[in-house]
Amino acid sequence: MKNILIIGNGVSGITAARHLRKLGDDKITVISKETDHFFSRTALMYIYMGHMKYEHTKPYEDWFWKKNNISLMRAEVSDIDFDLKRVKLNGKKFKDSAFKTNLTELSYDILILATGSASNKFGWPGQDLNQVHGMYSFQDLEQLEKASPFLKRGVIVGGGLIGIELAEMMHSRHKEVTMLVREPSYWNNVLPPEESEMVNQQIIMNHIDLRLGTELKEILSDDNNNARAVVTGDGEEISCQFVGLTAGVHPNVKWLKDSELAINRGILVDEYLRTNKPDVYAIGDCVELQNPPKGRRAIEPIWYVGRIMGETLAHTIARSPIKYNPGHWFNSAKFLDLEYQVYGNVPANIVSPLSSYFWKSEDGLKSLRLVYEIATNHVVGVNLMGLRFRQEICEEWFDNHFTLEEVVKDLDRAHFDPEFYKKYYKEIETHLAHN
């Protein structure tokens, strides 16, 4: 029986634990300093908006872990001795925790690092003031909730998915929101220009103050070390009581930088998710793949990536080594009232050897982009705004090298909108025929 220690109780660490238990009887311990139990990080916004309570975000009842013989520990790891195979705990006590321990050290046979992400900070003056933080952890949510009764205006620094979620959260409680986005259009490092402009319009339609091409210079403090205003790059001072730092995330590995672990931006792993230290693996947001699969990035802080890594690693440890294979890229999100899906290869700047076909509805609230290879006419990517497609159909198009015309004729089969939603696929087929 192996003694398996997992640091991190996010989706990657918990998926590994669950599948390890399904596949064997090894001793499994999961350590987290954030919360006692696994919860859905993507649901944090719905707690704040009043749609859910914290207990609703836990996919498993609290008794599930004992029943499945998975030990949970609320603790913070301060150091790892890779030679002696021991982790040291800093002894911090968590008042909100049901788990009490006086242990200062734990041994392991196999160590899994699943330490997640941390919000980016870029050395802005005032970035460590009170009421200044990202929206990634449960503690971030607690701090925002604590500040909310006194919050009239919040300033969000940075675009992307977390920024738009935080804007929606504050907007739902009728707070004034200003968004500072240094790029000339929202998330234009990911979205092609037309889709990026649709997001701009969605933000403006919801009466959120969107400042494009605007950078943060500094955050000003009041007499109690709380944020009271921001100063933009052009010298404008904007009064606020909260500053959300949502200019991306990075692998949570700073605390390991001085260790013997091979680290670049994230913990370096091979195709089997092995680190440079024997019997030590890493999964999820903290990982940087040395040789990422074709069409994938070295660091991908995405929920389903962590889930796939966790399940893959469980099979490698319990049965036989399996290479990590996430398949075709996909992602989905919601920009306020505008749903977004992407499958395959959709660059922000589409240039040869790729081209794309783009359609947008008359009301400007729905769009479809099909990216294809110019030489073969094979579709390699799908971008959707306000529409929903079935993932397995999109992947079938890619795997079977459907041409642009073949995909357009097959759109109705991919249709995954709720009942009574208008279908646009005949209109799209006609549009393509005339363009």
C-alpha cells in the first residue's frame, strides 16, 4: 500500500484522489489551506450574486470523504524535503476549520502537487492595500463580501474572464463599476476583432464604465490603509472602495522557487505529468508542460484541463503510465448576457495559412466564426457568440477533415440551444453561398 499525499483540493487534486480510490486501496491524504472541502471555484460568483450558498457549490457531501477513506487536512505546507519524502507544515490554525491537527510533518511515498493559480500583480503602488485583491480564492470572496456594505464603486483592472465575472457580481448588487483595460478592445489577445467588439458592446449595454486603452498607474490609500481611489496612466483619479486585480493568473509556485523542483513559469512536467524529482507529480494550474500536445499551450489554467490531468495521473500511479492527452482545445464562458464557446484553433489574429468565415445576426447578439485552412478548406476552429454547439460534433468535424461547406450544411446537427431558440443555420448557409 502506497502513502499518497496531494497538496491542493481543487478540481485536479480531488479528481486524482477520487480516481486513485476507485483504482486501489492506497492511503490518500489531501491537504488544503483554502477550505476544508472541495468546492466549485467557477461558482464563487453565484454565491455573491445570491443564486447559490457555499454548501451548494460542494459537489460531494461532507461524509463522502470518510466513506471513501480519503483523509482531508486543513493545513499549510511550508517546505518539502524531496530526499526524505516529507512535507513540513507551518502549524497555522484555521478558526473556520472542522479539522484540527498538531502535526508538523507528513511523510509520503508519492507526492502530487496541485497548488493551482494565484492572481497576477505587476508591482503597482498600493496593490497590497486592504480592499485590493483578485477573485480566485474563497478568501477573495469573503473579503469582497466584507467590503460590500461600504462599497459604492469598484474598479476592475484587466480584462479576461475573471474581470467580466467580477464586474457582473458587483453590478448585480447595483454597485458602480469601472473597468480599466489596457488593450484597445476587450480580451483582444484571445478573441478576433468582431467578437471582441461584441463583448465591448455587451459591457456598455449593461451600463458598466469600460475604459479601453487605459492602464493602472497606482492605487491610493485612505488613513486606514484601505483603497480610496485609483490613478490611471493619463493621470485621472477615480474614487472607489474596492480594486479588483484581474489581469490574469499565474501558477502558484512562488513558495517552491528555492526548492530542488524544476520550475520555469510553472512546475515543469513531462507527458506523464512527472516532475524532475522521483515520485513527485504535478497537475492542474500549477503545471507547465515541457512538450505540450499539438495545438495546446504549456500552461492552461482551465477547469477541465485539471480534471483530465487528475484522472490521467490516477491511472498512471495505480495501473500503468498514460500520457496526458487533453484532445482538442475548447472553452466556454459568459460575458454578462452573451454566451461564448470556442472549439479547436481560433487565433485572435487569423492570417495565412488560415482564413475564416464570419456571420453575425442582425441584432448583433449572435455570431459564428469558422476557421479553415486555405489550402484544404478544412475547418479547424469554431467560435460562437450567443449560440451553442455540441462539442462531440465539432470534434467530429476536425477529426474527419470537414470542409467549410460541409460544416455549414451540418450546423443543425451541432445545434445545442435551449428549446424554442431561433435557429439561424439556413440563413448562415445562404449567407456563405453569397460571400
